[in-house]
Amino acid sequence: MTLQRQKYDVLVIGAGGAGLRAAVEAREAGLSVAIICKSLFGKAHTVMAEGGAAASMGNVNDNDNWMVHFRDTMRGGKFLNHYRMAELHAKEAPDRIWELEMWGALFDRTKEGKISQRNFGGHEYPRLAHVGDRTGLELIRTMQQKIVQLQQKDGREFGDMEAKIKVFAECTITEILKENGKIAGAYGYWRETGEEILFEAPAVVIATGGVGKTFKITSNSWEGTGDGHALALKAGANLVDMEFLQFHPTGMVWPPSVRGILVTESVRGEGGILTNSEGERFMFKYIPDVFKDKYADNEAEADRWYED
């Protein structure tokens, strides 16, 4: 069996929102980029991010700003967050939303024509820029189109649309390669044929998502098996905060054919309530102390807030 070889400046493993954004940045910096997609291009788990993207744009409540967003983020993480990452996210989120719009994303609008923002758990103000209940799908569509635009530009300049940025779909990476202590590329195989492929690259971006598919019932797609964690660990990287696992708190349970399908958090943001098998609104028992002054303590108080 012949070993295929490819050579690029940057190898991006993962074709979700993070991976595609990294690929765009690398290509616009003048580097050649390979994007590795474990499944079909466009099938990344990012499409399951239905509710919206948090950004303190202040379109619904002009009291909102990045500092309030930062505070909400730190509170939501019980101050265990990496504060610098939370700060960068809060500061840069509005510009990233505008960037997506400039690239063709079609966000819902307010009556005044601004990007609409909805309520979400843990946020002081309506902050979630959204596209109905399919925000993640629109994000991936927009990022894919941006990749195509870059390829078209390269096609005009080099005579080959895939000369500088190429997507390798249905390809699984099994090992990050190093030479003399430095990253040298990655090794993998084509899922359909089993043929091996070697990527030579001095820089590798791991954007492979989480480990949600290790659970029997999950809203995660089949690709979320922790590949990136294993690749990084084997390559000598340190894994941190492994006790924290992102999960979605609401999903379908019946009938079995839809078990695990996500029920977007925006359902609760729009007034939906959680009850147990006895009809009790049980979440009042679990409000963190840091949020006691921001949330109702009981059902009657919650109803008064809603009516106000």
C-alpha cells in the first residue's frame, strides 16, 4: 500500500467553527493550510449550537457591555474559569459576530433592524445573537462559504482552487508527529479505504471537539470521541481541567428514536420551565449563592418577575 504524502504550513485537525476560523486566519496570513475533517465537510458538531452566540452588543439592552459579560461568565464558572480567556471572549465576541455578518451570516433582527439578542441562562441581559434555532448551522454555512471564497481567490491567482487551502474529508488522524522535539506533522488514514496518509507541517491546530460520545445517551455526534485529547497527550501536551465536561442539560428522552436529540437552551430563555416527574419546579433548590440576588427563589416570585 502506497503512503500518500501532503505538505502544508499549517495542519488544522477539525472542521467545526473553531477549526475553520483558525484555517481562515492562517490562510489570510499567507500560509498554506490543510483542513482535516473526520466526517463530511459541514457535519461538525457546531451545527448543534442552536440557541445563539453570546456577545455584549447591547442591541436589546444598552446597559450591556463586555465587563458585565465577563462577570457573568466568571460567576457561571464559579470563578474556576481561566480569567484571561473569559476576558478575551467577552471583549472580542461583538467583533466576531460582526465579522460573521460581513461574511454572509443572516442573523435575526430587531424591529429597529439591529441584530436580535435573546435571554439565556446566567446572562444579566439579552445577549445571544441568533439565527432562529439554527445558529450553529448558519455559522458553519458561513465559514464554509468563507473557505470557498479563499479557494476561489487562490484559483484566480495560482490556477488551482486547492493550491493553498484544501479540505480532506472523511480522514482520521491517529498521531501527531514530532522530529527533534518539534511538531513535524500528523499521520492518519482515509476512512473509506483505509489507505494511509502523512501530512508534513511545522504547525498543527487541534480543534476536534469533546468526548461527549463516550456517553450512551448524548446530544453529541458520533465524531466526539476525544481524539484530540489523545493526540495532544501522546504528543507531550499537558491536559488541564479534565474534570470539566461540557454537556447540554435538556434533550429528548422519548420515543427511543429521538433519545439524545438536543432541546435548545433558548426554550428556557423564552420562558420554558423545568419540572420533575411530580410537576415540581425543582431548580429553585439549586441556585448558586452567587446568583441568589438575580433569580427568583420560588415559583410565585418567578411568575411575578415574568409578568413584570
